[in-house]
Amino acid sequence: MKKFFILLFALAAVITAGGCRSGTPRQPLLVGVDANYSLEMERDGAGWKWDGRETDLFQGMAARGVGGFRVRLWTVDSGPHSRGYAARIIQQAAAAGLEPYPVIFLSDDWADMLKQPLPAAWRELSFAERKAAVEDYSREVVAYLRDTGLRGHLYAIGNEIDFGICGEYPEDEAEKNLPVLRERYWPRSAELIKASQAGVRKADPEALFMLHIAHWWDADFCEAFFRFMLGRGVRVDHAGLSYFPSSGIGGSLETEQFGELVSRLAAAIDRPVVVAETAYPSTTDFTGQFSGWKHEAPGYPLTPEGQRRWLADFLSFCASNPAIQAVYYWSPEWFGEGMWQAFALFDPEGEARPAWDAISRFSR
């Protein structure tokens, strides 16, 4: 723990103003969430409680220091993560005083580091036609969201787009290396991202943009990705990173090592960093897709108290790092699904876990 705090203050002293875009004054750390299952859960009768009292989820999170909200947006016309669903999420978040920003997936289903499916409606299009469709869709959906209540100007184009976006993705693992990505996948991905950004700007001329990747363990990859996109004319106002320390992906990367990567990236591209997704489990008793994410960070047991202490220390670390602008906890509300119950910030009965106390310390 002594090493942790020595590095924490050393990083704060060493990081240049480049991480905050050429001397922009440091703002307080924004703590946000991605709680997009909430509407479905409410429909199915779920409720969220603090100290045994059921409370509106959005109002309850805001009262405990949450300031931002990450909104998933798929190309589907109806159902979860459609534009109508996203609009309702944005309205609830804004009513509670949260700052929503949409994540324009450019997919009709889950898209992340392991997959970037091409929406079914665009599969028969040529690449030029797909770019036009992406631009039109981005313009239309942002105009709709602004008409229905969106007031902020930040948009993420894609979700964990390390290897590509919107169907531009190497299915062969042997192609997931920098030379092949630079030659075959990133150039077309950059064109699609620029098309989406052009569409967004038609609906919102004040738009700012984030790109979000998941190579939190590989500084060379992160720097290469963002340098490439900037070099191809993609607008990047914020660099987004995922960080799941218990996953074991890329080794057991501790907080101070992650901070070193963030500092290097911010200095290299002169952009602030947003931790777009993070979470830490409160138990080892879970199965499913994330059943292997049980790698205990040193000093933080996989218990409710360990989860609280990890989150408190991680937020303190991020608040001290001038390069980090915001941190979003992924799906704190999703206590009803077995594969994520351990990471949620509510127990299986919907009662708030102690980790909410860690967030309350950073109320803006």
C-alpha cells in the first residue's frame, strides 16, 4: 500500500499538462455509470434500495455522487438500446441531474473487443454506400436524441473498437496485430468513424468525440491506435479505456501500472483520458461469461468490503491523475443477472453494497 501512494503522488507530479489539452484547468473527477439495463429491470419488477428503502435508481445514484451516465445506442429500431430506449434513459438521467453521453455502437447487437458485427440492414451495401448510411444514421439518431432531451455534446463512436468497427474486424486471431491492423482494418474503420462524426456534427455542431478501446494492459497498442486515428483525420477529444483488473486479461495489471499507461498515452496524444468502463467483484461465487474474472488485486479481497476499498482507492488514484477526466462504473444496477451479480453495486436482493460509500466521496 505504501508503494501505491508513493506512485500516486509521483504520477501527479510528473504528468504534463498535455493530458488536459495544453493547460486546460483540471476539473474535479467525474464519476459516472453505465446502467442501461435499468429500464428492462424496472419493467420486470426490480427495485433498488439504500438502507432498506426502495429509491428511484437515478435519483439514488445522483444523491451518492454519480454525475455522468453512459448511454448505449444500437442501430435497432425498437427494444433495448434502440433510439427510443436510449431517449428514455437520457430523460431519466437528465431529470436526476446526471450528464448523459451516447455511445453510438454502429452495430445492431453487442460490439466490443471480441466482435464488431455489421448491422443486418447494411450487409448488402458497398463500402461507399455503408459510409453514407453511417453518416445518415448518425445525423438522424443524434437529431432525434436532441429533440427528445439530450443536452450534452459528448459522443463516443463505437465501443471497444481496438480492432475495428461496423464489420471491419479481423475474424482470424493471427490478424490481430499492429501491422495488419494498420494496413487492412484501421484505415476503413477510420473512414467509417469520420462518416459517423460528420453525421453527428450535422445534428450537433458543438459535438465532441471519444474513441474507446480495451487494451488497458498494452501502452504500445493504445498509443498506436490513437496516433493512427488522429493521423487519418479522426477527431478525438477524449481517449476512452476500459479497465477490469480482476479479469486477468493481459496479466494482473495493478492500479499504478494502469496509471503509468494512462500517463504515457495522454502525453503522447495530448488528450484527456476517460475510464469508460470499470468494475470490481465482491465475491468469487459467480459463473457465466465472466466466471474467469476472479483475479484478486493485491490487498483487495473479493468481498463487499474489498470491492468498496478497491473502488475508493481507484477513484482516489484517478482524482489525483491530471490525465484522467472521468470514470464510469459498468452496470452497477445489474444485480439480477448471475454472471454480473458479483460486480454490481447492489446485492441479489437489490440492497446497496458498501461500495456506494466510495462514490459518495467524489460528489461534484
